[in-house]
Amino acid sequence: MAKILPSAAIGAARGSVGTVVFTQSAYGAGIRQKVIPSQPNTSAQQQTKAGAASLSRAWGQILTPSQRQDWSALALAHPRLDVFSQTVHLTGMQLYLGSNQALKKVGLPRIDDAPLTYSCGTPNTVTLTWNDLTKTLSVGVSTVPAATEVPVIWASRQLSMGTKAKKVGLVVINYQTAGDPGPWDISFDYQAKKGVFIEYRAITVRVQYTDNTSGCQGLAAINQVLLTP
């Protein structure tokens, strides 16, 4: 979905016009193409929906009013920047759900108390090393994670040469031990999910750190490698 900078003409637009749908969320106004959902309801989608539903129930039925207030205060204290560098604020519930979904992705349990601190570092630069002799792909970073930061590694399918790094879908390949400085060999996990390596194809990789005490996710870094013989 594309995001737009509101104007007098479209700032309050809602609904659809032809094949275009105008939306509004906590992140601001947006435009997306009108589509008819296919609802494949895959196993992964079912798990994601179940996880979000479970967290929503926990927010309303398990957390105390004081806990919800603490999450709301944390969200207010940590605004985010959108693609236009404008400040947006999540609700307490949105921050609670997002933080716990991030923790679940790295195999950690749910937290109900809002963390006292909420920050996470960034890899800054990702270095990808392809070894054609051993058919291995390793990932390095210029700024190593702190002791509480879990490196989460995303990757694309194998792409035709010339496909731009940021124009592809990425999935989580694996996550590393908190504080592990790398480099990390992702060959086995990548091929288990995306198939054997093919020469003269490109792979886009993104690395993002998740703090294992709060679920805070830092800024990601991305790069692309060509599998040359």
C-alpha cells in the first residue's frame, strides 16, 4: 500500500473510487489497489491470525488497567516516523501487539508489563558473502548487536539479475543468538525454505535487531548478492 501526504482535496478521503481505495490508519492516510481477497487461509496465515487474536484477548481480559496505561504511555513516549518523516503515534494496544509479535518471532514468551526502556540498535550495513566453491552464503554486519539484541535475518527468493533489492518480498529465514556478532551462515536455512542455490541469481537479505527484553525492533539494513561462479 502506498502512503500519501494529505492535502485539502484528499486528506479526508475514504472508501473506493474505481480501482483505488483510500484508507486511514495510525500511520496516516494511504492508497491501495482495490482487490478481491482470495482468502487462501494457509497454515501460516492461520497461525498469524490466531496469535493476533490471542494478544488482543490478553490486552482486554488479562492486562490490568494500570498495565494498559503503561503501554499507552510508552507508545506516546516513542513516536515513529513515516515515509514522509512525519511523526505518528501508535496506540498502547498496537505497541503491545507489535512488541509481543516480535518476541514470538524470535521464540520468546509474551510480556504483559510495559518495559522500562524501549530501544534497539541497527546493523547499519549488511555484507553478503557468497562462496561458490562451498555453495554457502554468509551474512555480516558493520554494527554488531548488543547483548540483548537478537539478529533476525530476512531474505527473498532467488531473483533475476537486475531486480532491485527493495522491490521484492522478504520472509524470515532464521534468527541468531542475542549478541552474536556474526558473520552468520544462512545456507542451510535458506535452502530449506527457498530451494537450492542457482548461479547467476540474486538474493536480497535484510537484517533487523529485536530486543529480547522489550520486543523493540531497530531499523533494518538491506543488501543484495549475486550468486556468481
